[in-house]
Amino acid sequence: MNNAISSLIIIFLFVITATIVGMIPGMNKKMNLEEWAVGDRNFGRWLNWFILSGEIYTAFAFLGASGWAYARGGPTFYILGYGALAYIVGYYILPAISPIGRKHGLMTQPDLVGYLYGSKTLSLLTAIIGVAFLLPYLQLQLTGLGLIIETCSYGLVPRVPAMLIAFALVASFVYLSGLKGVASTAVFKDVAMMIAVVFFGLYLPIHFFGSVGGMFKALEVAKPGFLALPGGTKNLDASWVMSTLAVFSMGFYMWPHFTPNSFSARNPDVLRHNAIYLPLYQLCLIFPMLIGFTALLVLAPLKTPDMAFMTIVQKVFPGWAVGLVGGAGALACMIPAADLLLSTSMLFTRNIYCKTIAKNATANDMGRIARVVVLALTAIALCLAIFLPNMLVNLLITGYSGVSQFFPMIVLGLYWKKASRWGAYAGLCVGEILVFTLMLGHMDPFVFAGMNLNAGFVALSMNLTVFVMVSLFTNNSVQDKNRKAPIAR
């Protein structure tokens, strides 16, 4: 009981501190819609750094990476590759869209699509798809939060009450402070997460095996070939890893919340600078994997692999140390969830509700409605997390496959003069239909010519092919109306 109480006190202090930090920007002044949604487009290198890097240290990094290392072995190493590749993509894409947003008052990804193709219908379709795939990502954070607090409280606090309390606090500072609140708390969260994963990732292998190398030697003896492909799986081989790296690196910045995060930058150079140095963060994802491998060797078999990190820390350390891990892990779920809540509320309000029902809504009206939608989305995500739980990485893979289908539409819309709205329609529809068909049909990986391909990669390949072919055979109305976006150099 003493361990549980000390752990809960520390987790509580982490969560309350983050909530207060997140509320402060909204307490200082009443924000208009642009300040609330895109931070008044005035974030410098540091604030923009923490907003963008927040998508690395999430429930996925804290629980999913160690869980995959514990359960699957070799295929886990794809996690190190896709972010580093994605930043190369981001170096060219993000500085291109930021000045467009500033010049034309864009705030969301569907706004950008509508501008590139001059199509309100395509913008609406993008918003609907974006909401559909952001909700599972939000659910991922909720599910992870519940698991972390339940485990770190030694079962004293069940996951459902933990999710209810923590996400009520998240909704409160998002409601009040918007993107500035998210950015402020992201600084606190990243520092806590980095310290936690690096320390435990190094300490645990050394504690049990004398060194990190000793742990790997013991793992090879206990489970020969586990660190090679396909590891502890039957079909996650080299072809799956390569196709997953491709689709994830292209889909990384296609998540709808990255567009307003990019619009928040003071200028394109902020985004270029951060794209150069953010790959350093990928190195820290090694440490949750080390924890997962260590847990496999020293723990009894776990029913839930995603609990490997928490369970081994609980086995070795006293309650106060478990509380530090739980507090950092809780923030790793709460802060990305805050960004997701904000972006999803803007997609629904600005690009769905106010384009179909409240067509005469002013900016102030949008701001009020979006804040209410934040509360409604919190309730929906809680219901999904409680009644439709799923393994963390599977949720993320599903989401990535879906949002990756935006890549041809946005990137070719920026850089290819012949891109047409009909090509965008056709490619997007083909891609999303394939994603749903393959995922719901349990055809991921998709077997083709003896290769096990990521289903999202298959869908994206067809999407791109259809987009290009249809664009070549349709009138380029986008270019004719001079709606093509200028490229930031």
C-alpha cells in the first residue's frame, strides 16, 4: 500500500503541474481563433521543436515500442527508421505549406487541400477522413494512460477512473489555451520522458546482465534469431519492414495535426532547422526497446506485452521511482492527446460543421463551437478506449495506413503542375477503400509475389498510380485558376 500511495502522489504532481502549465497561456488573455488554433503563427524554434517532437514521445513510444520488443523482437527496429526518414520528407513539405497558411489564413489540413485544388468538396472529404483516423490515435493515448496509471498504482486506481480524471484535465487546458497550452506542456513532458527512458533503458540491462551487450548475448542464447527478421513473428520479414518504413515515412506528416503545428511556425526557417535536428530524438527510442528485451528475459510471460516497461520497473524499484515513470508516461499520453483533441475539434468545427450546417458562422462562433467539440470528443474517445480497447501499435499502424493516403494529394498538389482535383479524388478514394478492405479483411501484411507488404503501402501505391493517371487525362483546373501554391524556397 505504501508503494502505491507514494507512486500515486508523484503521478498526481506530474499531472497537476502539466495541467497548470497548460492553463497559464489561456488565463493571461482571451484568445481569438487564430491564437487558439495555430498559436498566432508566432512559434520560434524551441516551441515549434517541442510541438513537433511531441509526436515521437507518445503512449506508442513509452509502451508500444517496449511491448513490440518484448513480443516481436527484430521487426521492432523499424521504429528507429521511419521517423528519421520522415524528417527528410518534412524538410521539404513543412516549409512549403507554412507561408501558404500565413498568406491565406489557413488553419487546418482540409483548408490546405481546399486551397491547393479549389474544391470545397475535397476539403470536406479530407476532414471526414482525418477525423476518422485521428480518433483511433486519440484512443491510443487514452488506453496507454489507463494502463500506465493502473499498473503504477499497483492496481489501486483502475484504468477507467484514471482515464476519466486525466482527460478531464487535458480537455480543460485545451479548452482554455489551445495550441499555446499544448506547446507549454510539451516542454515539460519531453524532458520528463527523455530522462525516464534513457535512465531505465540503460540501468535495467546493466542491473540484470552487467551491460547492454550482456543482455543481448543472453537474449541470443535464450531465443536464437529473435533479433533478426521475422523475430517472434511469422511474416514480419524484410519486405514488411521496407514497405512499412516507406508508408510510415510518407505518412508521418500527413497526420492532420501536423498541418496546424506547421502553420504555427514564425517562418519556414524554423521548420527547416527543426527537421535537421529532430532525428536526434529517434536515438532515444532505442531505450524502450532495451527495456522490452530485458523484460522478456527476466519476467514471467505477460498477457499484455505493452506492460513490459511498467512491470519490470515495478519489479526492481520502490514506489516513488515507479511514480516517476508513471508520471512521465502519463504526460506522454496526455500532451499528444491534447494536440489531437485540438486538431480534431478544428477539423470537425471549421471544415465539417461550419461548411455544411453553420455556413454563416463567424470566427468567434467557430472558436466557441470548437471548444465545445473538444469536450464532446473527449467523451467519445473515452468511450472508445473503455469499450473498444486494442493493442497500441496495431491502432497506430491502422491510423498511419489511413492518413498516408493524403501524401500524393498534398505533395503532388504542391510540386506537380499537372495535379488535378479529379486525380486527387480518385487516388484518395481508391487508397482509403483499399485500407479499409485490407484491414477489415485481416490482410495486413498483404502477400504479393512472395512478399509480405504493409497494407498501407499497397493502398498508397495504388493511390499514387490512380492519382497520376487520372490527373494526366483530366483538365488541370487547379492550375488554370492559378490556385497552385507557391513553393517556399
